[in-house]
Amino acid sequence: MRRPDVGPDDTDRTGLRVSTRPGAVLLSVPGGHHVEDLLRGPFFESLLAPPDAPRVTVVSPFVADTQLATELRKVGVEAESLPLPRGGAASRVVESILSERFLLESRLRAVRLQRDRARLLDQWPGRRAMIALKGVLSRLPVSRQRWFSLAQAVTDLSDCGRLLDRHRPDLVVTSTAGFLAAEVPLIYAARKQQIPVMGIDLGWDNLSSKYHTVRPVDHLAVWNESMRDEAVRYHQFTPDQVRVTGAVPFDTYFAGAEFPSRERLFASIGADPALPLVTLATAPELVYPTTSNVARFLAAAAVDGRFGSEVQLLVRVHSRDQLADYDGLQDGRRVFVEKPFQQLERGVGQPELDAFTPGAGGRGRLAATLAHSDVVVNFASTTTIEAALFDTPVVNIGFDSEVGLPLPLSIRRYYEYEHYQPVIETGAAQVAWSEAELIDVMGAYLRDPSLDRVGRQALVRRCCAFPEGGAGRRLAQWVRETLVRRCEQGGRS
């Protein structure tokens, strides 16, 4: 930060060069939902707020999106495409060993189930040899930190190295701490150039339910104390490296911002606000391959009056789910289907999977949907917590279309995951283990929405560290504080 008594090339009494500028941040935004949560929310506004706002460069595959590019240009933020990762066979092998080593050290049920699921779904001819090799190498007396160093050494960092040379940031901030492969070369390149890296964990399950692991970043922002404990216990962070800033994606819900009324929301989908609404939040194929079967079952139940009263069904299609799977389901009277997302324009070679962001109304529309639904049905996702914020009853799907699936291929696996245990322990949501139970539980909630209210409140307390919200502002403050310390220690010029 600026100190009036020294010049650009002066040193303070410690002999360190003192920065005379607010500092420079390079912010990586690799996914569409990161655009909504970070660039279009309170975090970015607070990061750029005067006085002494840092110079910010955004790197993202979506700088090709005309609307986003215009938004960034208006606030004076430079933008550049995030280089595509160019991993070779060596880097893939080392990353695979790191994943297995993480499983061996953490002993997390969710991680084991994720690994076993991947093996069942992808039985390529070389799988058995790879498993044997990985099993031997992951048990060598070599620390994970040494494996990370080897991964960095065999990863092509040239594009990201040139990116850092052009922008010369004092701090690199990443949206996933390396959970998305697109950010891994950037993190390694920053480490190589001794630039501090801050990772933001925007999800509640990443630290304990993924077979792959976070990178060893210098700072990590998380939702709550439980996630902080996971970062220390499973990922070898020290407590002072991890800051509880709150759930950034939930800022819209806590902020008290206006969102559509029940009448306005129902009018937008063609529903009757006088009748109850059940919302099914679908899951992508990788999570639950036959989500459309559940949707069609619920649609038939709504039309046939099996809930004991006139009920409407809204099928809210997940951003990674296929809208075409629900063709012919909407009747405009009892059943409605929407996929309220827009696809961002992306650079050549960038994957489509993560290119979706909330459409018109952003998270405000989701907030309205959760608040005005009488029951929400989902597949053990974050939507459970979001609905609980609005005291809306939640039913989780616990059955498969195919009988006898092994646990790693069954939706039942999610109820074994460590991160989902707060839902189970608090009783915030009921798990329906059959179609008949689904109808019964939904009917009970429709008759008495106060059922399990205490559990929903307990879940919110456990998962959302700050009931007043403000996670984006808190995160931006930590970024700026970290940047100040970096610049006072010399930074980059």
C-alpha cells in the first residue's frame, strides 16, 4: 500500500522494498457459476470499491462472452482468456497417484465411493495395469508435498507462465483451488514464480467428497468451521491458512434483496399461485442417469391427484442436465418445465460443461423458486441447504430406476458421504427410498409444512457460518488484506 514517506524504489527500515501502489490481483474464473457468484455478486463490487482498490485482471474462458466483456470493461477490469491445460501422460499419472494417496491418508468413504464409481463406469483395457501401478506408487514413503512438486515439474506451465509475466500480479486468486483442472497449471505457475495463491472453495462438498484433491495454495476461503477442519485434517493446511468467510453463493439469499413475488413467479411459468407447487430440482446424468423417470413419475402423480390435493409440478432442469430429456412433459396446467440458465460464449477448445450461468434474474429467480415452492425434491445436492434457508420442506431421492445397483453406482451413495451427514443428523430433509415413500413424504409436507422445521434451522446453523450473510464482502476484505501484506513485504514490481 502507498506510504507517503518513501518513493517507488525506496526501502523501509527492514530493508524490504515498499510498494507504493494498491497491488495487483489476477482472478481466475473458470466456470459459469463462478461468473455469477464472484463477478456478478458482492465480492467483486467490494474488491473494486475505493479507496485503494487493487488492479484486477480476470482470466476466464468466458472473456469471449460479449455481455461479460462489456461488464468488465465498464468497471475498468482487464480480461484475458484462461489458457487451456495441456497435460501429458506423465502429469495424468502423477495426478492419479495423488488422488490415490489422498484416499489412503484421508480414509473418507465418499472419496472411496467416487474412485470405485469411476472404475465401474470406465473399464478401459489399461485400467487394471494402471490400478496396480498406482497402488504401488501411492504407498511409497513419499509425502504428498513431494508428489505435488513432481506434478508441478511435469505439467506444461508455459502458457500460464507467460500470462503471469504479462500481468505481474502480487496475488493470484482462484475460484476452485485447483478442483477444476483448468486452474491447476495457473496455480503451479504462480508457485514457481513465488506468487501467493488464494483458493476459494465455493462448494460445501469439495474438501471431503472428491477423489481428486485441492492444490497446496497459500490461503483457502471456506464456508464454515467444519470445512476449515476438513482442510486442516485432510489437505494438510495449517489453521492460519484457512479463513471462514461464509457461503459466497448464498449472499443473494441473505442480503434481503428483492426477488419475484409468488404471483409474478407463477405467472412467468404459467402456474396458478393459488395452488401448491412442488419443485423437482433435477440432477445431471453423471449424478443420476434416470432423472427424467422421476420427473415423469411425479408429473403423473400430480395429474392423477395422488398427493391428496391439486398440486402443480415445476421441473427445474439442472444446468448440466439435458432439457430434451423432458420433452413432452409440460402440459401448461399441472406440469411446467424450465431451464433458467444461459450459456456463456467461450473460447475455442473450452468445454461446454461448465459454460452455464443463471439466466435473467440470476440467483434471485432461484431464491423466489425456493421461497414460493411448497415442497422441493432433489438428489442430495446443495439445493437442500438453499431450501432450508427459506424453511421449505425438502425430500431427497434415495431410490434408483434399476434395482440392485452396487453402492458406487446408486444414488444411495450420497447418503454415505461425509459432507452430507449434517443433513441426515439434523433431519432437515426426508430421504424417500421408494416411489411410494416419495408420495407419502411429499403428502405429509404438503399437509403440514412445519414438519422438520427444527432440523432445517439446525442445518442452516451448521452450514452457514454467518446468518447475516456478507460472505462476498468478507472474502473481498481478506483478499485485500492479504494483498496489503504481500505488497508491504515487497510484492512484484
